[in-house]
Amino acid sequence: MATTTLSAPPPSLGARRRWTVLAVCALSLFLVGVDTTIVNVGLPEIGHGLGVSTRGLEWVVDAYTVVLASLLIVSGALADRFGRRRVFQCGLVVFGLASLACSLAPSLGALVAARAVQGIGASMLSPVALAIVVNAMPDPRERARAIGIWASVFGLSMAAGPVTGGALIAAFGWRSVFWINVPVVVTALVLVAVFVPESRGARARQLDLRGQALLTAALLLTVGVLIEGPRLGWASTAVLTGCALIAVTVAAFARVELRRSEPLMDLRLFRRPAFATAVLGAAAVFVALNVSLLLTTLYLQHGRGWTALAAGAATLPMAVGATLCAPWSGVLVGRMGPRRPLLLAGAFIAAGGLSLVGLNQDTGVVLLGFAYLLIGIGFGFANAPLTNTAVGGLPPSRAAVAGAITSTARQLGSAVGIAVAGALVTGVAPAGLAQASRAGWLIVTACGLFLFAVAFAAARTPSAPRTTAEAKAATATTTTTTTGREDPGR
């Protein structure tokens, strides 16, 4: 989610320098996006190498995602306060060192800890980089073009991740999916030092440390219960205690946020039905995406004996559909508003999930590829209208925090999707993975159908459709968040 504030005045840069800044900063988004999908396809090999179960593998993904989700907003505030280039460089260093630690991890615990640190670094990359890009391009039309390019990088990272991961694992083993980040980070650090100017927000926001701590605790507890629940038993004392702690933490977070003049999240926005459903819709889309990716990885590699490279290649239709349809969705939002793209997104995701409800050990490759293509098309259509619906009708000061909440919801959806998919197949023999995963494809279908409710709420939003340029800018909010000047009370 992208919510940025220009420094005043923005630096005067030549055209070549401005587009170089975009290229350097887009590299961070590509790095973060690839690192998510590249690890998914490598999970079976990681489990084999470290001798851990599916339940343990879920933490390899979710340790990264939960930390990233919980820190997106505060990283933007820190960048506005201490300097965006400085925070961006810090994020690169943290991400690179954590990637090296992941590649050397001797045990599951060490790998999960390193992945959490990776999430800290990632939270300082894509959101802060987008603020740098917006600050470097004060012309609205040029900025819209730049943000449109920025948005397409996310789809490209999805396409590159599984295939790149499969190729690296086939050639060098699972540890290569982590150490490959190191030379990219070193290159990025050099380019940032040479080309990227420093910038700050016009006014530094107050840090909400209590809200940040409570948000992180709530996310960790929620994902922890979902991952550990199948092993411990849903009626066990530990799980029930965890559920009680989640309720207490969420209540405390709401109490703290509603009392602050500059909260981490403006919870009063949830009084708008369109905003509330859009946030839930953003989470649902990423639940569907991550359930699809993990179930596909485990089914193809464990259940059918495919290599990591073959399993990664199988997801290409999903990535291609998302990459091609995301720009089209932005155009449709600009011309017609968010309702029609949301209906298309819901229909395609639901159809893709429904196509695999009858999955078995011998399901044909053509049907698999077709279902993945449908889900990818739905994902591509979803993000721009969800963003439009979330921020529609709001002044810029409140649209900023609305965007940040939507971005956090997406990352939370990613973590929940991994946890749910893992819970469905934990302890299942390879021959039973197809049948065990059927419930997951029903969940994907339900997530698609939920977008119809979001579309209905969007149709009642009082905001007018955006221009095409504005819609493209909204598309960039797929994965990035930077907080700027907001007045939650407005």
C-alpha cells in the first residue's frame, strides 16, 4: 500500500536521474516479492534438508510475513523522521545479513529467527523506496507513469520467484534461494549511495510504540494459534489460552489506538462499510493466493514427486495472469470505478478454486494450469479496485492511513493463508495430499465469492471513478506502504 508525503521542496533531478532512482528503488520491491514466492517453492527441500515437518515449514514463511506486516506502517514513519535513504540503506543491510544467516542456518529455529529479521529489513525496503520515488518525481503525470511501472514489478516478481527458486534448488540446493539475495543487496547499496537523494517528510509523525507492540503481538498470536492448533488440539488449554490472549490484545490495541491523536491505525475508518469490506477483501485475496501457492507446492512435490523446478514452472500461468491483468484492472477502475473489476476478480478466483475442489492424484496438467491461470487473473484484477474502494471518498490525509491498513491486511492474509493451508495437510501422507487439500480449494472459492460483497459495498461508495493515471497509482499499493502526514481526526 502506498501512502506517501512529499518533502518540501522535492529535490530537482534530471530526467535520467529520476528514472534511475525508480529503477534502483524498484529493485527492492522485486527483491521482497521474489523472496516470498521463491521460498514457497523451496519448502519441501528445506524440510528434507533440516528434517522438519510441514508445521515447522509454515513458520519459515510466516515468521517473515508477520514481522513485515506488523512493521510496514512504523517503517514509513521512521523514514519520514530520520531520512528515507538512510532507512532504506539500513533495510538493505538488515535484509542482506539476514539472507546470509538464512543460507547458513543449521536448524529450523535458526532459520525462522533469520527469516523474522529478514522481515524487519523488508519492512524498510519497498514502502520507503516508493516514498523516495514519489519525492523524486514531483510532476503528477510522470509520477503516475512511474508508479504504474512500480506496480508491474510486483507481478514480475511473482512470475520470477517460483521458477527462479526451482532452478536454483535444482542447481545448488535450497540454501541458494537465500544467498542469491546477497549480491543483489550489495549492488543495490552501491546504486543507492550513488544515485538516490536523501528526503524526509514535511512533518515527522509521532511513533506509536504501544500500538506497534500490541499489533505485533496480536498478529503473532493469531498465526501461532492457526499453525500450532492442529498439533496441540483446538480444545487444548494452550490453544484456548492463545485465543483468550488474542482477544485481550486486540481489545487493548483498539483502546490505545482510539485514544491517540496520531494512532498507528485509524480504527474509526472501519465505520465506513466500503472501507471495512475492502480491507477484509484485501486479506481474503492474499489468503487465496497463499493457500493456492502452498497447496500447489506440497501437492506437486510431495504428492506427485515433481521437482522444485517443475512445480515452480507449474505456477507460471498464475503469475502470468496476474502480471497481464493488473494494468488492465487499473484502466478499468479509472474508466468505470471499482465495481466491475471486483466482480471479475471474484468470479475468476472462485472459478479457479472450484476447478480444483475435485483434485486427485491423477488430475491432468492442463486442468491444473487452467485453474492456476484463473486464480492469477482474479488476483491481477483485485488489487487496484480494492485500493480504490478503501480510500474512495477520503481526503488525502485520511487516505494515507487507509492505504497503510489495507497493506497490512494483505500481509496478514498472506500469513493466515500459509497457516490455514499448512493446517489442512499437516501429518497427511503424500498419497492423501490431494484429498486433504480439497478444503483449501473451497476456501479459495469462498475468498473469491467474498469479493462480490466488496463489489456491492464499492458500488455504494460516494467517490467518483478516478482518472486512469490515478488508478495506475492506486495499483502500486499492492505491496507497499509509507506513512506520511496524516490527521486521523479529520
